[in-house]
Amino acid sequence: ASSLVVFDKDVAYYLIGGFDSSKEKYYAGPFSLWTAIHTCKEAGIRVFDFEGSMIPSIATYFESFGAQIKNYSFFKDESCYFQMVKKLMK
């Protein structure tokens, strides 16, 4: 099992993790993630960002570690120029 986390002095970002599902030791994946969280906390990093997921089963898994859902807004450029280029591409 492994977890890939990148961090700076304030925030750690969980990018990817996994385990070998053919093995009987299913606790290795969660233990790897828990160890990453614990290590970051010991290093004084205040925020551990799970980088979210729209997949319900993954979101529930992250919540089991105490993650809180935070929605982000975004803007989509639909300017006249962008629409014209899209039409020309068709």
C-alpha cells in the first residue's frame, strides 16, 4: 500500500493512494493514509487536503478520516469569441 502526498509548510495534498486488492490485508491502504496524516500533523502542517472526489464511495472513505466537504465555485468562459471559435471548429 502507498499514499502520495505533496506539501508545503501549511498544507498537505493527498494526490493518490492504493493497495493490492489481491492480498488479504485490506487494512494496509487505510493505515498508509492514516500514517501520512499523522506524519503531516507531527511536522506541524495544519491542513490535510484530500483533494476531494465526486465518486460517492471515495467521498465516504475520505469522510471516515474526518474530511469535511468543501464546495468550490468556478467560472466558465463563454465569451462571444469563444463561442465563435467553437462553432467554426464544428
